[in-house]
Amino acid sequence: MWYTGSGDSGKTKVPSVGEVWKDEDIVNALGDLDELNSSLGVVSSLFPEIRQDIEKIQNDIFTISSEIAGFELNFSTEKIKELEEMIKKYSEPLKPLKNFVLPGGHLASSFLHLARAVCRRAERSIVRLSRNHKNVKHEHVVYLNRLSSLLFVMALYVNEKTFNPNVIWKPK
């Protein structure tokens, strides 16, 4: 069965808090993480060279979501260090930036920029939720903050590898 109808009333069940309205902070945060994960799935299908790292990140996002929902999975600070190593790896061939970059270029790069924006929204949702929800760990917030930096670097990297110039913002 692919549906239950249990959410037809506008409520859903989250293990850590029980039945809640679908517009509550915890549901919004979990939804933002789900949207982030889905957008990364698009990136993974568009640019196979980064697929392995993207899939590792997707698994981490599911772990964060599961912990917030109430499952004990022991999210590790090692995951943050892994992101920092990825940032180093993907930034190696890049030239330093002095200005903002317009999202675009290769389709995978464009979706990485979109995923970065979704990641920032998810981070804001998690921060909001952390004020009154014990299952949000400081490591979750740090991970999402670092992830948005990685997604930006990956977007630049994809354009570099596909010979699509990163377009610099030109203020008037």
C-alpha cells in the first residue's frame, strides 16, 4: 500500500513528538531536509563524477532527519570533518573569488546552487527548531552550514570541469 490516508486531517506522526499539525516547525524542518535530499538526487544523476560524495551526503541528511524525528543513530562530528575534506578536494582546481557568482552554467552546477539555497533554508528551519526541540544537535546545524559551503564549491567545480565559466555578478 503506497498511502494510508492518516495525514488527510492535516496532521502527521513524528516519533519524537507524536501527532502534530503538518505546518509545525518540526514538520517544516524535516520537509526542508527531504527537499534538500531530493535536489541532491537530481545533481547525482546529472554529474556522475561527484555521485559518490553526493550519496554520502544524502545518507548523512537521512541520519540527521531520523535523529530529529526521534531515532537514536549517533550522528558523528566526523561527518563535518568529511565535508571539510570534500571542500578542500573540490576547491583545489578553483581560482579564488573576489565577487559573487551568478547561479548557472552547467545544469548540475545550477542544481547545486539550488541545493545550496535549500540547504540554507533547512539550516534556518533546524536553528528555529533547536530552540524548543531536544533532538536537534549542534552538530546538525554545523553540518548544514558546512554543507552549504561545499555545495557552492561543488557548483563552481562542475562549471570548471565542464568548461562553463562562472559568471561574476556585476553591480551597476
